[in-house]
Amino acid sequence: MPAFNTSTGIPYPRVDVNTGKAVESQHVCIAEAGTVQLEYWKLSELTGDPVYHETAQRVVDLLDKADKPHKGLYPIWLNIKTGKLDSGSITFGGMGDSWYEYMLKQYIYSRREHDQYRRMYEESIDSMKELMIGRSIYDPDMYYVGDLDSTATKFSPRYQHLTCFVPGMLALGSKALDRPDDLELAKQLTYTCFQMYNRTSTGLSPEYVQFRNKANFGLSAATNTSDFDLVTLRKADKKEKEDGFYLGPNRSYILRPETIESIMIMYRITGDKMYKEWGWQIFQAIEKWTRTPSAYSAYKDVTSTKGSKEWTDSMESFFLAETLKYLYLLFSPADYYSLDEYVFNTEAHPFRIMRH
């Protein structure tokens, strides 16, 4: 709670646990300020004290009313002192992702009784579909969610692994909000997320893949550049044409969960056993390339088959909290932590939907 002691009610991103005081900062990203609402609402439900929900809800209300470059799309940096969205890209990937996720999940968690969350979610998804969906020029079945600059006028043809939670979110929303077109897009995006694994030599996915446009412009494959600085690319080789995308300089796999999360949800929503096959294939690749004598390790280059030489000797906590949990749920009965009875927070902890 000390993080929320600001003039605007927007939380600072850090609290010093030794002093119990917030660490002052000028900005906080929307995924930090906007991804405590489920947890604080659950605290209010369990304690009977509305202060937690009310405190977190102020952030939602402020962002709802904030000026945006395009309806429903939020630059990632929020000025704590002014309450304005003043910089950063617009992304459903890192630092933006769970803000959009929590709009839908709060609506579901509240038994679909708070229309503000439905409206805000639908505004965001409609604008995402209008401005942020790209398509491979080599694989017509391959769609992706790119990023926009802070003005919503420049498009980045890069698909982050972090953004691969989106098809699962769309599938949940298609059912909860009766949006069948969203389920079709979810199927297309899940296909791309799976191919990010399937089309590498290890069967592991890199942090992102990149796409060229018909004019042969795209992001550099060799160097880290601005997400919106497109360059003239060399002629596409056979592998790029077969894959539908090309890789950038970061080719690591750090045991991320987002694709497995979406595959699990897609299986439960559609009942299509293909998603189980996809999940099993990814699990086998994880077992083959990242399992160590004591745990699992992130992998430096998914195009390398050098095995242990690519281990980083690091294992993120989300591998246990999310990746393995979603794999377990994928192969469990559909009524085990049913999506009709629970919502999963952004770290895959199940919250039973409100009873009253």
C-alpha cells in the first residue's frame, strides 16, 4: 500500500521492504500499475475491507479517462506526478501485456457485472485488430501482433514471445463476450506462436521473430535497433521463405510460458486435440534441450544444437509458476480448475470467480 501514496494515486514501482517506504520514481509502466487489480480485489473480498480494491481501481479510472493516441491503446509509460501517458511504445508485449489482460479478467472475475472493464477491453482489442495485426508475406496463415510507437502511427513488424499470451486472452474474451471473430484471430495467432517453436532446429522459441513487408523493409537481423527503424533487408533466403519469418539478434529461450498458456486455453475453449499435440511437442523440446542434472536452464541460442554449452544456468521463477503449470493443466481434465470457475492471474495463480 505505501506504493500508492502519491498525489495521483498511481503507484511507485518499488517499495523498500526494509523501511516500508516507496522508492520515488517519475514513471511506472502500465503493466506494473495495472496488474495488481485482481490481487487487491481478492484481498478486499477475503478481508471485507474495500480499501484494497478502491485503491487499485483508481488507476483503472485514471487510465480510462487519460488522453490516448488512439482509442483503447496506451503508451507504456505513465507519469506518476501528472497522471498522463507521456511516452513509450504501444505494445501487448513487455511492459504493456498484463494491463490489457486484466481488463478482461476483472470483468470475468466480477461475474461480468462491471461494464467498465468490458468496454475498455473491447476498445483495446478493436484498435489492436485495426492497427497492430501483421501477416507474413510467405506464410498466409501466419498472423502476428506487432507494436506501435507512442503516436500509434509507426508499426514494428516484430512478434514477441511475451505477446503470445494474446491468443489465449482473445479466446477467453470470445467466450465471455460473445465475440466469435476474436476466436478466429486467436487460432491464427496461436499457429504463429507454435511455429516460432516448430521452425527452429531445437524446437524452442526465441524471444521474438521478425517479418518483412512486400517492399523488403524490416528490422535488422544482426543488430539491436529501435523497434521502428526499418531497414532494407537482403533478399530472403530459402529458410525465411519456408519459416515465414526471420530471427533477430536475440535468439534466447528463457523458459517462457505465454505460448503454452494460450495453447492450454485454446484446447479448453475449442476441444481441438491438435493443441495437445502442439503442447506435447514443446514440452519434449524443453525436456531435451533445457533440462539439467538439477533443474532447467534458459537456452542462449535456439538455433544451436550444442545442448549444455548453450545453458545459462538460470531458471526464472515463472517456469515453475506458469510454464509447467499450464502444461499440467493442458493434460488435465477440462473441469480441473475450470475456466468457468476460475481466472488465472498474470502469474498463473487461480482465483475463484466471485460468488456474489
